[in-house]
Amino acid sequence: MSAIIIQADPKSNKILAELAKKLGGNVLAIDDRQYEDIVLGALMDNEKTGKVVSRKDVMKKLNGK
């Protein structure tokens, strides 16, 4: 199974959802928070190195030190 995510205005979303249903697809509406979670997860998957980093090192990077 595969999926696509399309961001559009509410009117376009409604038209696209109706078309997908007519074509036999399943439509799942998600809010902005859920969309951000999906994008963050994809970014994390793409950047995986397999290396372990200490919490201290992570916090240093986040704080810009």
C-alpha cells in the first residue's frame, strides 16, 4: 500500500477527497499538528546514522553551544 499527502485549501481538499473516494481510495483527514509529526518523522528517518549520542551532546547542539 502507498499513500500521498496533498496540502490544499478546504474547497480543493473536499474536491480531491470526493475524487479519491470515487476512485476507490480511502481518505483520511489530518490536522496541521499531525502533518508536522509525519514530516518530522520522515526527516528523522532520512537523517538516521545509527550512532548513539549522549543527552548532554544533544542539549549542547540545541542550545547552540
